[in-house]
Amino acid sequence: MAVEEATPLEGLKAELRKESRRAHLNFADLKSGGYIKQTQKDLFTVRLRCPGGRVTTEQMRVASEIAERYGRGTVHLTVRQSIEVPYVHHADFPAVQEMLKGVDWSIATCGPRVRVPTACAGCEYNPNGLGDTQGLCREVDRRFFGTPTGHHKFKISFSGCPIDCFRTREMDLGFQAMVGPRLDEAACNGCTLCVQACEDKALVMQAKLPVRDDSKCNNCGDCIKVCPIDAMLPRQRGWLVRVGGRHGKHPLFAYEVARYVSDEQVFVLIERALAWYRENAEGRERLGAAIQRLGLNRFIDEAIRPTGVEVIDNEADRRPYWTGGNFYDRAAA
Ligand code: SF4
Ligand code: SF4
Ligand code: SF4
């Protein structure tokens, strides 16, 4: 039977692939670089770095071109805001990287490292937004992306308000924007609009003035937005900090450990929490598991309190809860 000879082009491609295999195929390195091995031989899913899910239209075009040239014409949008291109042969990684470089883009990371942070639109154009989630997310990505943890993955997320679209309760470190209202009694005309706007029933009228129950307030700022004469004003703004959350096979809801944290303090907290995690976790423990084993108070005293942020010291307030839900009712505690 006649053996079909490879065309010169096919021969060249085969040589290039062998060369590439020799030069690039270290699987641990590939994983740290965001190349995820597929079930199919020699094929990988390439995860792109999209902090806060924000990419330019030019980058979108390049992702689409990479998928057409080196994948199978589809991209996959992950739950953590990344764009992935499946079915890429490892021989094509150098070409993919070149294309990404052309639009100032790069590949994400996997393994025991700080992952690409996620964020909602925040106050940039979302009417509910109370903080600059996108700005902080970009800066956190710039400073911490890919930092080795020595144990397991480390996920950070930003939500612009208590609706918490970016599930800060399920992150190793989650930051949710918050605002504390204050009443200008002299200005208030007793119209009750703020009381009606407060879904958490944290405001009641007393002597023709709205009085706030801090234990019920979730710091959403709706009462401030609805007041027609600016008698309800922001007293304090910042980030509510959650630690030790995760999803997966053994999900954990994060603990609330600090509030009204400033943008600059966010970076300090990440540094301290990472250092504590590196030093205290065992094996492939996630941060939440290490905290459970060693105690939340120890984590707070060693990693959070020294930063000078406002620590949540009331233990009932630190516990995960859903107000009015059936998971844990803070009001019943
Ligand atoms: S968390 Fe709040 S600010 Fe962010 S997208 Fe959801 S509703 Fe908007
Ligand atoms: S900030 Fe939100 S929860 Fe708190 S009193 Fe105002 S409307 Fe109610
Ligand atoms: S909405 Fe403003 S003016 Fe009306 S009761 Fe509330 S604080 Fe006073």
C-alpha cells in the first residue's frame, strides 16, 4: 500500500510543533500562565486576563481572531469575567501571545496564585454603585495579579453596593462599597420618603424625624438618594471587608471583619491577608479553612487590626448572614 507523503507545508508545521513542544511544554508553567489542559490531546483552553471583566473592543476583535485562527471559532465567557479561547494547540501559543501583545493584553493565571480580580461596574455608571469598583479592581490586578500564595488560589472581588452582584461573600477577600447616612435634623421636613425607601425597615419616624436603627441598616444609601432636599447625607463611605469565603465542593460564606475601609487601606489589607495566609495555611488549605482551624480572632488580630482599619468586633456582626433569609438571621441572634 502506498504511503502518502506529507506536503512541504505539513512537514514544516509538524517540525514547528515538535520544536514548540520541546521549547514550551512544561505543564506546570503552562498552568501558571493560564493555559488549561483539555480532555483532547495537545489542546488547551487559553484564559485571557480581564480584570473586572473590562476589555477594549480592539481586544474583543483579537480574541475573536485568535478563536478563528487557532481555536474552533468560539470563545467561552467564564463566571469570573474572563474570556477563554478553547481548542488551541500548544504549538500555537507563541503566535497567540504575539497577537495579545499587539493589543496590550495577556493571559490570566491558574494554580496557587492571586487570580484576576472581579468587579461590577460600581459607581462609574450604575445608579446603585457607591464605590469605584473598576478603578480599584484594575489597581489590585496591577499590584497583585499572579502573586504566589504557596497554598491555593486566592480570589478577590469588588461589589459596588449591598446587592453584591460580585459575590464578595464567596471570595477569599471581598470588598463591598458601603455608606453610612446621617440626618441633618434642621433641614429635614419630615416627608417620610426615606422611611418608605428603606427596604430593611431601618428607619422609623419619631417626633417627625427619621431615626435609624444601625443594627438593621445595610448601608445601601437609598435613603440618601431619595431625599429631595439633601437632609439625609453621607456620613462615612468606604468598603466592607469580607474574608475566607469560597464556592466549590465545600462552600463557605465569608466573615465580615472590617468596615469603612478606604481605597488605600484595601491594598494594605490584601498584603497583610496574603502574608498571613502564606505563613499560616497548611498544604492546599484555602484562607477560610485556615481561619476556621486557627480562629477568626487570631486572623483579625494578626492580619487586620494592625492596619488600623475599623474592625468589626461584635461577633454576631461578623458572621455570614442573609437579612430576612433562612441561612442565618442576624435579627434573631
Ligand atoms: S453590586 Fe450594586 S453597584 Fe454593583 S452591579 Fe450590582 S447593583 Fe450595581
Ligand atoms: S442606608 Fe439603606 S438600609 Fe440604611 S437606613 Fe438608609 S435606606 Fe435603610
Ligand atoms: S426624605 Fe429627607 S426630608 Fe424627607 S424625612 Fe427623610 S431626611 Fe427628612
